[in-house]
Amino acid sequence: MLFALRMLLLVVQFVLVGFAGLFVLFRPFNPDNSRIFGRLYSLPATRILGLRVRREVDGLMNQPRSYVVVANHQSNYDLFVLGSVVPPRTVSLGKKSLKWLPLFGQIYWLSGNVLIDRGNAIKAKQAMLTTTDTLQHKDTSIWVFAEGTRNLGKGLKPFKKGAFQMAITAGVPIVPLCCSTYKKTMRLNRWHSGDVIIRSLPPVPTAGLTMDDMPALMARIHADMAACIAELDEEVSRLAR
């Protein structure tokens, strides 16, 4: 019963935020739209879902722009869990198909987020070049789920190269962002459905690196994030005892 009520309220909230989002028509493609909508979606939703979220992201919020945020991707709930920590002037990479989701898709596009056609290698590469220019010249950061797909709480998947190629080409740092594994522990039929901890790691500089350095860079950040997520999961486990 509680689960069904939460899903109903979540749908209502999602639609209301969608209509509120029509204000982007007055400032289309402003990169700070993503931060505003991230909070509008996230802060009420975590209360509806009964999640207690601890945010340890001062290092993320206090970074000089521009940079690439690399986060782990668990489920569709990530919008609600992570939306509250989107930094100022930060846009994300998303699938082109998102554009056609009623209300949300149009807001996502008008918020300046970059839509990639993964089935078209030429257009995908062109989109990557656009984001590199954004990082270098437009005082804007990029948020990427580097796994490229949801891991469903089954551990950090191997990273795709795109985020690291962009960071190295633009010469901007990478800020790893780790979220505890909530997908398997969240119990939406309980009043308090679970605890989540979000933690940003120190920025990793890329200035002076070349594409030859990319495999080692990816391996280092993957290992650091996997270790951090394991630590966060242990902290959440202690909170549940």
C-alpha cells in the first residue's frame, strides 16, 4: 500500500515539475537550468520515497569550473537521488530518445543537456566535440554516467571512454562522484525506506595528459570509485543496524 501511494505521489510530482519547467522557454539552453530542475525533482522525491540522503559534496560544489563529473549509475531513481547535487552551470550527456519523453524530455533538452545518438557514430562524435568546446570556452561543466548504462546495484561496470576523452582533450579535471548502493537495499514499503550517502572525491587533473594516458586514468578512477562505494555501503550498513 505504501509503495503504491509513493509511486502515485511521485508521478504527480513529476508532472507538476514538468509543467513548472515551462519557464525554460524564457531562458532556453541556460546551463544552470539543470541545477534548478535537479533540485525540483530530487528534494521532494526523496521525501516521498522515504530516503534519508547524506550529501558529502563540498569538494564538488566548490570546484572552479569547468570540469567533468563522473558518477555511478544505478537506476532511473538516480534523477531523484542525485538531482540535488548537480553543481551550478552543469549539463549532462543523455540518450537522444530522452527528448521525446513528454514534458521531461523537452525540459531536459531546453536545459542545455547534450543528447547523443548512440546508434550514429558520426553524430555521437560530433556531439562529443561540441561538449569539448563547451568545457573549454563556455564556463560549463559536464556530468557523465561513465558506465554508459544502469548497473542495477550490482557493482560498478566498466567505464566507457567518452568522459575521459572529453576531459583530456579539454584539459579539465575529472571529479568522481560516488553514491552508495541504494538499488538493492531500498524498501519502499517501509516508512523509512533506506539511507543513501553521496560523496565526491578529490578532482583528478588531466592537463598535459594524452590519449595514451587514458587507460591508466580510467583504471585509476574506476578503482577509486569502487573503493569509495564499498566504503559508503559499509557506512549505510552500520546505519541500518
